Amino acid sequence: MPGDARVEEPYRLTPQLALRIAILGTVVLGAFAILFLRLWSLQVLAGPKYLHAAQNNQLRTVRVQAPRGAIVDRDGDVLVGTTAGYSVQLWPADLPTEGRYQLLRRLSARLGVPVGWMAKQIAKRKNDPLTPVVVKRGIHQDQVRYLYERQAEFPGVRVAQSYLREYPNQALAAHVLGHVGEASKRQLERNPRLAPGDEVGQGGIEAVYDEVLRGRAGGARLRVDSLGRPRSDIVLSDQPHAGYALRLTIDTDLQRAAEQALRFGIAAAHRNKQWYANGGTIVALDPRNGQVLAMASNPTYKPSVYVGRKDAKKLLPLLSEKHARAENFPAVNRAIQGVYAPGSTFKPVTALAAMEQHLIGPYDPLPCTPTYIRYKQPFNNWDPYRNEPMTLATALARSCDTYFYELGYRFYKLPPEYGHPLQDWAARMGFGQRTGIDVGTEESGLLPTPEWRRARYRGKDFSELDRIWKPGYSIQMAIGQGELQVTPMQMTRFYALLANGGKLVTPHLVLQAEQPGDNGAPAIVRQTFTPPAPKPTGIDPAALRVVQQGMLLATHYPLGTAAGVFDSFPVAIAGKTGTAEKWSHEHRRLLDQAWWCGYGPFDNPEIAVCAVIENGGHGGDAAAPAALKVFEEYFGRRGGPIAQTESD
């Protein structure tokens, strides 16, 4: 029947269309057959070959530690060196998922490192699995052999070569040198050139000059298998550059003498029944340029406790507040971090300021009496039997307190428009501010003023009477007592000023950075560290000569407070004793800090020294004999027997 035009005809499969579909199907089936055969070939026929190749061709980029530069004394003798050693690393990406805890337990049993600590360090690397965790540095050779022989049992564990700090003089100058340790999170954030596991300076010269000493790390590549086992030698891709050596101003022999002198001074205090004497510090400066010749602090510690296999018990006094207190804080550098009342060693400051303000002439006599009374308040002289007039030089030599009480009162009575000249002159001489020494955290001390007192004692817990600057504060400050606080470095700097004619030097420890020469050739100076030039203070030379003469009398005049110690020494030494009272909360009593500061030779000064013996009693009994030991070493001369002299 004919078709209806209103109805669409059904789809018809023509012979031509059927042929095209057949050809397309054949092509598709052929392509799938080829892919199948290729996959079968790779998986079945060549699978073991490619698996073996993959296992032996995993590349690892390794950070190569650079040898740290040495630290040497002024004569080139090594204070801190570097030696090769081995460290154990964990590579988080290569650690097995199953059995990881058991692996860490086995490693802990062999190295003595807590499992929890290793797990915590691995967790920190979750976003950086290709950076290894340094588990331990400085491992024993038997531990190295054990891990090498059992590499299959410790996948992800690698023994790598590292460099360790060594200290040929053990604890010598520990507070000056500092130590190194793994970079903290904060240090990593501050310095993008550091990587986790890098060792950086953590105190002293090591920290301040870390960029110079550390050098630049290199890089290397090696092939490892799927278990992290090396399958090739390490190939350097970026050569590490060793750090420069630092030459210090320190004299090793003088430093050793200063540390021995501290122990001698403490023993001398004990012989005088000052049983609480338990620490101190000695500083020696070149007054011409501020070079630190020695800086000793007691008690001390060995920086080697931070190297390699750390002993937790030995670290406790350095890290734990409780244990540090029990050991009298061995990590504190008392030369720049200890603050003390200076006692009579401050009297030369008062004397200079009084002459500059024309409150007294150098030859004007003032009475030296057993007691000084103002507003019905008695202030006692350390020598209750002294009752005679004295000039300024004699008052310094015999350390008459009542003479200087009167000077303190005269400062207090000055009209308001004069300001605070005693404090102003003291500030000009370096007190109440940091010295600028190039090592460690330095305290600024305290130079109290009426404005400071009003600000310090504001608030509802204090009355208006507490805020007022009373006459007694000026009287006490004139002899270095009250709320005045100084560091031994500040005081040594001041006595260097007295020695060099009135110039304020900047104490410094580093002379230059050097690159060791090849094959025994001389070192090449790469950088010189030049401190600021000595700063004139404007002190009247005539006034300075009077104070210098008074300190020479103190050490060589028969009634001088340190004559029994220095009069028989063949080199003329000038200086001043001091005994500063301090309330001890621990012992619930007043204890005396023994001071002596001075310089020599008197006519051409080369060295200024300050010694402090904590709780040591009178300065002439403990601190002055300790300082004499330093002068004996420096000049290569010995003094005679120490005679008993009454001393403050």
C-alpha cells in the first residue's frame, strides 16, 4: 500500500551503514587488544624488572652540614673547635606505617632517646616528610656499626656524618663562648636560610656571631631503595662552605688565672668565716681600647654538656629553675647579668661629681667620724674608731663613709634648678645603661632618681611618703648603697675610664673573622670588628688626678684599705675596696658583697680589673686577694705575703 504522507517512515539499516559500523567496531576491538597485550607485557613479563628499577632509583636530596668555624683567643689558641662525628636521622617519608612504634622502640633501646620525643618530632614533619629528624648526634662507634649491620630492620633510619663542637679547655670561658643547639621554631621562622635540624648558636659568642661561624650548608643526592637504604654513594650537588673562625680579645692564660682567682677568693672568704660565699665574677679590660682580656663567672658549667649524647641530669642546673637555684645559677654570666650594690667602689664617682659641682675642693678637710647624723638619723662609718679630719685623697684611701655621707647630703641640698648632678655624672660615666659589649644579654643596672622613685612607687599600694626622695637616699647613694645597682662590667669600664684619663670605652670580645690558610699558610682576615672610639666624658683632669692619687694611697699607703694586699707587689697598682650590704631572702640576714676594682701600672695603665665575691665579707679580705692573682698572671710577677689590713 502507498505510504501515508502524514506518518514518518521507520529508521532503516542500510548496507552501507552496516559496513561502517563493522569497520569501527573492528578498530575499537583492535585498540583494546593492543592495550591489553601491552599492559599484560608490563605487568607480567617486565613487572619484576621495573619494580627492581623503581626500588633502586629513588632520589633523596640531603642537606650537608657545613663545619662550624673555630673560636680562638688573641694568640690563636683554640677555645672551641669542631670534630667529625655521626648522627642518626629519621626520614618520615620512609618510615613504615605498620610496625612504626615497634621500630621506634628498638631505636630507643639502642640510642636511649624516648619514643615519645621521636614521635612528636615526626608529627612536626607531617607537612614536610622529606626533611629528616635528627634523633641524636655524636653516637658511639658501636652504635654506628649496629645500625649499619641492621639497615633492613630500621627502614627510614639513616646514619649521617655530622660535626660536633669540642672544648679543649673544658669549662674555661663557658659564659663567653656559649653553646650550639638545634634551631628552635622561633629561630627557623626568623631566618629563612635555616632548615629543621640545623645547629645554631644558643648563647654567648656562638649566638651573637652565629652567621659568621655557621657557614653555608651544602646539598647532596643519593639513591635509596623503597626501605630507605642507600643504593649509591652520596654525590655533592652543592658544596658546603665552612664558617669563618673568630679571633677573640681573650687571653687564655689570664682567663684561666681569673677563674682560679675566683675560687681562691671564695676560699679566702670561708677562711674569714664568711660561710655563705658561693660565687662571684672577675673582669679584666684593656683601658686603652676596651678589649676584654678575661671575663670569669663562678659557678660555671661545661659547654660540652650540650654536645652529642646529652645527659639530662647534667643539663638540669642549666635548664630547671629549681635545680639552678640549688646550684647558685651556673648559667648566669655574673659579669654582665649580675647586678650588685657597688659599695665603696662607687666613691670615686661621688668624689669626681662633687669636685665638678664645686661642692668641695680636693684639699678641703672634712671630719671623718664614727657616726654621721642628719635629721636625727645616724649613719655609721665602717670604722667606728676613726675621728679626724681628712682631705679627699685620704678619705678615698681609708674609705671614710662619713666623709662621703656629707657629700651625698650636699648633693641633696642643691636647688631644684641644678637637677640631679650626682646621677647625671654617674650616667656620663656609664652607669644605668648597657656597656654595649658584643656578647650575651646584658643588664643595665639601676641609677635611681627622684623621678624614677615616684614612677616606681605609684599606685594604691604605696603612700606619698614612699614616693618622696628623702635625704637618706642621696646619703646612701654617695657610698654606693641604697637602690643603686651596677654590673661588674660597668664598674670595670668606669675604672678603665679612671686609668685612661677620662674616656669611656666600649667593652668588646671579638677582634676579627678569619679564613684558615691552606697547608699551614697564615689565616686570611675576612672581617675586622672595630668598636666605637673611646668617648670623652669631659671630666676635669685635675679632679681625675686627685682621685687617682687617692686610689694609689689605698693600695700603698700604710693605712690604705688594700695596702696589705698590694703594697708588696712590684708593680704599682691603684684601686679601691668595697663592701656592699645586701639583704638575703634565702638566709634572712644582711650579707656583704666583697668588691675590689683598680688598674695598673699606675703611671702607664695596661689593665683594669674588678673582682666581686658574693657574700664574701670585706673587699680587702676576699676580692682584693683574688684580683691580685690576675695582676700576677698578667705581669708575670709575684707579690709578697698578704698582710692583715683593716678594710671595708
